[in-house]
Amino acid sequence: MSSRKRSKTNTNSAAGLMSSPTAGNADGIPGEFERAGQAADFIHARTELRPEIALVLGSGLGAFADEFADATKIPYAEIPYFPRSTAIGHAGQLVVGKVGEIPVAGMQGRVHLYEGYSVKEVVFPIRVFARMGVKAVILTNAAGGIKREFSQGRLVVISDHINLQGVNPLTGPNDERFGLRFHDMTAAYDRRFREMAVGEGNRMGIGIYEGVYAALPGPSYETPAEIRYLRAIGADLVGMSTVPEVIAARHSGIRVLGISCVTNAAAGILDQPLNHVEVLETAERVKEQFIGLLKAVIPRMAEAIR
Ligand code: HPA
């Protein structure tokens, strides 16, 4: 691990220890399960709320957590072993609070592979949610639209994914306390949650679609040739996040809803270059609609996981 990387990491984190994903080693160094348990205990000690739904709020959407009632805000830097977000548009704190009557935990920003984090670090928050007793997670992101109908500003419910990031968070020894060595990904994106999100979106009159999300490592955007390739293999959306979190969540038995905001047409679809400012501006423009959808879906999900 480089010194640059270490400087981003918690002073109390196991900076050099992330290579041990399972139970602690002979020196008593905690494994992933124990580290996640410590982080979960730390969060539980800060609030009386016991959320069973967690949200990962991607680019621009972090504002939703500012609306939570009875909120406790915990900077990632204070949570044992938690990675810190360096991406623009990501506040880097966990907000535990209520949406209506439902306790939720919302991450204002995530960490990405392109920031230099390992895939284990990227999914650590999901492991913490598992140890907190979270049953369902809503993963949101900004994505490029590959399918023609997925124009700028559309919200798309993720129906499935294609992992092209070249890594998997479950590589290495398996800790059975989280889940199985070879776990099923047939219905990774919960069918009932998807129906709820599409249903609520339609009720709100926002004409929501479903699509397949392809994850690349980034941080460069794709070339037009790569987008043609992605379309040919069945991808409708492209982005740089979410997939490792889905894999870890399903491994831990957490049900998943994934929603993308199409912030731009993917490379080569329009005759113009891509830029991050456009991505952030679109996410900002669609924010209220996105938050409205989440507010409508959360109570229905809460009912479904009871
Ligand atoms: N490609 C990859 N990631 C993205 C894009 C894109 O076009 N837009 C937002 N995130």
C-alpha cells in the first residue's frame, strides 16, 4: 500500500491488513468479519435506531440523507476500518435516521476502485451493514446510457449486471459467517424490489425503465468502440461502481435494489465529448425526482423484508 493511500485511511484502520479477508490471524489481527463487527458496534453505540434498510447514495444524491429525521451523522473517518471517499460530490459520512417511520442508514458517497481502493475496501461498508443486521440495500449511481431510450436524466432500475472490473470482492479465502464460497447471482437484483421501483416510478409519472448495468474500472470514460462492444454483449448502462457492492451484499444475504441515473449518453452515441461536470449537473437536476422515488419505495421495501 502506498503512503498516499495510507494517508487516506483511518489511523485506527488495519491499513496493511486488508489482505486477510477472513478470521483474524495468529497475531490476533482481526479479519473482515471481526472488523465489520467492530464498525457495526461503533455505529450502533451512536444511535438507538436499528436500520434494516441501507442506502448507498452516489453522485449528487447524498442530499437525500440530509432529509432524514432524527439523524445521527458519522464521518467515515471516525468509523473503525471504514474507507474514506475522495470523489467529488461524495460527502463521506454515514447518516442514520428515519425516512417517515422507517429507520435507514445512508452513505453519503462511496469509495471506488478508481480511487485506488482494493475491492475488499470498496465493499467493507456492505459487510458492516450485514453485521448491523441490514436486510436490504438500495445502491444508486450515475451511469452512461447505452440503450437509445436511456437518455440524459432518465432513472433506470438495474435488472442485472455484467462485471468487467476484473476483480471480485469474494476472491480469497471465504468466510462462511458471511456466506457461501460459490453463491448464486441468478436474481441478484431482487425481483419484488424492481417491481416496486418501476411501479412507484410509473405512479409518479416518470416513465422508468429497467436495464443491464456494465461495470468498468474507470476512471477514464469508455471509447466509442468499447460502448459498441458493451451494447453487443447486452449492456444498457455503463458505470464504475455498484457491482462489487451487489456481489458482497448478495453473499451476505442482503437483498438489493439498484437504480442508475443516466447522467449522459455513453461515449460515441452523441457527437460530443463526455465530462464529469455534465455528470454532476445532470445528477443534480434529477435529484428531487430520484429522492421522490426512493421515498416512495422505502416503505414498500420495509414491508417486504418484515
Ligand atoms: N461511463 C462510465 N461511468 C459513468 C458514465 C459513463 O458514461 N457516466 C456516469 N458514470
